[in-house]
Amino acid sequence: MSDAQTQSSFIEVAHYQLYKSGQGAGGDTFLSQKNDSDGRVITVLSDGLGSGIKAGVLSTLTATMAMKFVAADMPIQRAAEIIMSTLPVCKERGISYATFTLVDIEPNSTVKIMEYDNPGYVLVRQDTVIEPIKNCASIERKNRKTAPQREAVVYYSDYRSRPGDRLVFFSDGVTQSGMGTKPYPLGWGAVRAQEFILEAVRESPEISARELAKRIVLKAQQLDCYRAKDDITCGVIYFRRPRDLLIMTGPPINPDHDTEMVRVFSSFSGKKIVSGGTTANILSRELGRKVTLNLRNIDPNIPPVSQMDGADLVTEGIITLGRVAEILEQGSRIGATASTERDRENGAGKIVEFLLDSDRITFVVGTRINDAHQDPNMPVELEIRRNIVKRIQMLLAEHYLKEVTIRYL
Amino acid sequence: MSDKIKVVVCSGTACFVMGASDILLLEENLPEDLQGRIELEGANCLGYCKDGANGKAPYVTVNGELISGATVLSVMNKIREIAYA
């Protein structure tokens, strides 16, 4: 892997949450935001004392304040003091209390973590758990009467993230799940939870942040005999290698550039789509690979797809891409991301699936125009390739937050 | 005759919009006497549309013989011609 790739990681932040059985509101709060001004990604998980609305108020206050204070560069110790002095006091218990785990990721991939009374986070790197050194500091509570007996200790740690890193953190609903049951009289525990996380990552090395968080929470719920005894929340931050997609469409204006096109195609390290009959023929000729058309599921509107070794998908060009733009447009209007039912099997629907599944998309567009398409007898509006690709680029960038580059040949 | 008649339908952009989409369904429209006699294949672009001398899209080849401006009927006629030659 090159250094350039090491530098650019995509940060996938996701969480999954279940409320304590019988509660209509949650007492754990998970917040995440990307600071547009400086590019930092700040995430907080807070667990309020008790459960239900009361805990929800405590954790929401804590998470919101922590997030705002850290985003405004307030020293965390000061932030923690303010939070603890602000939290309302529980009538029954006479204390005010909410835990938090705050993760502050800088654009240069430095990760700073502050933890207060949540179970310790789990950092998974290449199938093993890494434990950065934690420093601690105690927080002074102004009002000793409403403070918990125990001294408040905040743990700080930081490390430089690497692509593939997963940071997992959770409320005590996870570690205490199953408590009082025969197999786990003292609860699932941090060690077993850690083992479970490692196993899940080993089993599916590409598991998304969302899926991993969900699996952990559902496992904890299962240990609680499917009736969660506490709010169970898990957050996962996955420093994913960006998923690259190449769409090669159209023959180069100058046939001398065919070899350059083939070079770009062969050296690309992500998923590859060839969209265009002539384009496929050029690659087939230059690479000596056969292109076979698939005649199953013929769609009356969209030409059939083909197969070629080394390409994940081969489709026709203009009509298919035109439909791709339409699907993306519809999707952006109704906020849905899935292609419509009738496009599921055709080339356009397949391209859309690939697009939505990728982070960085590169179009290589050959600008030679097929004169046959300009024939006024053509029954449908056949657009110029460049225009369609530009439309798709705009849709992907604005409505689907993808990084799109176009290169013309 | 035991050899199947090979029908290749171009599915490039120009051909598809000019009617190849119908010809790809040829097997479903085959009269009884021709059923099982042909081998239908699609091609992503046969390249004929780049030269006006080849006539108009869509292009189909039947046992290598080019048909331009092809329709289900003209392709069928050609198949019949070969089948009963």
C-alpha cells in the first residue's frame, strides 16, 4: 500500500442502540458531528444515571455540552467541570451523574479520546486489540454534596489512526449484559466483549461500522435473555480504506491513446466498470480478453450487460448512463438510495449499486463521438457522453457525498 | 442439417435504440420449423455503425452474413434462406 493511500482514510461513524426493556425513551446518547471549519470529527457517547427520560436528559446534556466545548477547543478538564456542575441532581439518589466517552479525530488522523466512567474503548488494529497508554486526571466537583462518593477521574489517550482501525466503545449495558444469569453471573464483562469483537472482525474483515455496532448490541441483548436490563449502546468508528470505483466510458478521441486507456484500466486497484460497446472492444482487443454478452433478463429499455475478465461489470454506454443519471436524480429527490425495482437487474441499476457502494469514483471518459448517434432518425435523445457524465458527477457529489473525478482521454 | 445457424445481434447504443432490443428476443418469436435451429448471441458492439457504407443500424450477422437495418422479419427470412438452402 502506498503512502498516499495510508494518508487518506474514510471515517465511518455508526452506532446501534436498544433501550432498556419496557422503556419508551433512552438514557444513552450518541452524537457525532463533522466540523466543517477544521475537518474534525467529534463523537460522544454518554450514559445518564438511571434510565428513561431522566437519564436521557442527563446524557443529552452531557453529550451536547461535551461536543460543543470540545469543538470550541475548550480544555477538556474545564469542560468536564462545567458539565458536572451543570447536571441536574437525581431526586432519589441525591447525585448528578452521567458518563461519557468523547472521541475527537483530527484531519491528520490523530485521535484523542476522553473517557469518564464508561467501559474502556476497544481499539482493533489488524485483528488485535491495541491499548494506547491512558493518562488520568481527577475532576474537582464544586458541590461535594451532589457529587458521587467516588472521585471523578477522566482518562485521556491519543494515538495516530491507521487505515483499517476500528474504535469500539459502548455503554455499560454491553459489559453488564447477562448479569445474574447462570453463564455470566457478573455480566458479560469487558474481556469477553472484546473477544466477541475480535471474532466478529476476524470472521468478516470488511464488516462495516454500522454492522459491527449492531452485532455487539444484539449479542448483549441476547445475553439479557432478549429483555435488555439497561440501555445498550455501541458506537464504532471505522477508518476504512476508501472504496474506489473506476468507470471507463467512450473511446479516446485519438486512437493512439487506446494504450493509455488500457494502462489506466489495468493499473486501477478498485472495482472497475466498462460502459460502452466500443470501449469494451478496445479493452478486449488490447488485453486479449473475451467479452461475452449476457442474454438473460433482457430489458426492453436498457441494453444487456456483458462479462469480461478483470472488469466487475460491462455495459452499453449512453443509454445506460443516461438511465443511471435518472435513477440518481429520482433517488436524490425522494431521499431514497436504492434503485427502483424495475432497474434492479439491468445495467443501469447495477452501475447505481456500485456507485452507492463506493467512496471515490473516477470516470475516464473518451470523447470521441459516434456519428451514428447523431443521426436525426435515432428515436431517442442520445446525449453527448461528456454531458451525462457531468450530470452524474454533480448528483453523486451533491446528493450522495461522493468524491468524483473525471479524466478525459 | 445438424449445424446451428449462428445469429449475432449487435447491442451497441445505436443498434439497441434502432431495434436490436426486439431482435434479442428472437428466440421467443421463432416459428416452429426454426426452433432449435439457431444459436443466438449478443455482441456489445460490432463496429459496423462507424462506416456509413455498411448501411443503417441495427446490424445482425447470420452465419457471418451482415444484415443492416435489421428487423425480426429480415433476420428470420435470412435464417429461413440458410435453413432451407
